[in-house]
Amino acid sequence: MIKKKKKKKTSLYTNKAAAANLLGVLGRKNTSKIRSFKLYGKSLFIFSVDNRIRNFIAKMVNHSYFDNCILILIFLSTLTLTLENPYQDPDGQLNYIL
């Protein structure tokens, strides 16, 4: 009689520590507010890797507060769209503010 081997349940991550490290939830906290990034090639066939403008924009976009600022701007834009009303007085104070 031949015994069949039990198959191990395979998951994407075999090690919980590796999965936690990949997700960034290990006990170590990142003290830097700028996420690491690597530039390569030329952007728009103009800006090289060492260009000051490109590096400044890359640092700004990869900053941890950038996503939150974009979400706040989207929220404010949505709020102003909900306040607009076609029946409002065109010379009213609310239309002036919006």
C-alpha cells in the first residue's frame, strides 16, 4: 500500500515575517517621511536623472503627506460641487465664494 503525501497549503507568503516585512508592518518604524525611490532614464526625453526640477518633484510626490494633500483637495472639490445649485442667485454671496 502506497501512502499519499499530504499537500501543504501553499500561500503567496510562506513565512509570516516575510509577509509582514513586505507589507511594512514590522516593529521597525520608518523615521523618514520621504519614501525611497529610484529615478532612471529621461523624463519627457528632457530631464535627466540628475536634474534639479525632476528630483524636487520626485521628492515632493514621494513624500508621505502628498497622498493626504491630494485627498483633501479632492474632498474640497467635491464639497464645492455639492454646494453649487443652478437655482441660486448668480450674484449671491455663495456663488461669489465658490
